[in-house]
Amino acid sequence: SEAIDQMIVGSAARRHRKLCDQISRSSSSVAANLAEGFGRFHPRENAGFVRIAKASLTETQNHLLRGDSRGCWRADDFTRAWRVSVRTMKAIVPYLRYLESCKGDP
């Protein structure tokens, strides 16, 4: 989320206020929902928040691609943000599968 905010400030994206607002909100939602889910302790409750985080990450990726096609991001910023988003997705998916595999809440 901080990287996205820095990316917005130092780019041509400022001309696209709606896109900047959307990507800022969706990217900050990823960490917020992962944290809230973790705080719930019970796997099933946690999984619900992880699903929301995954959806927010997918939305963020969509905004990254839209901004890239509009020339909003510097190439190195886009590449870095895209790689982080892919690594994050690769971590979220197995974590969600684990939570969904838990038989019952303790």
C-alpha cells in the first residue's frame, strides 16, 4: 500500500484521480483484511477476510494494468508493484486453502 501511494505521487497518474483513489483503497484493503482476519483467530472467520483480501489484490492488479495501459506509471515502478502483487497472491492462495481445510474451529 505504501509503495502504491509513493507510485501515485511520483507519476503521471495524478491526472487520473479516480484511478488513484481506487488503487489506493484496494491496495490498503489487502493488508487491512489480512490483519483483521488473523485477529479473528478462528480459521473459518479468518478465511472470509482472506477471501476479501484476495479480491482486493485482484482489484489492485486490475488497476495496475489499467494505469499501465494509460501510461500512468513509470516502467520500473509498475514492474516492482506487479511483482509484489504476484508474490502476495502466491502467499495468499495457499494460506486460504489451509484455512478452508481446517475441519472445525477450536
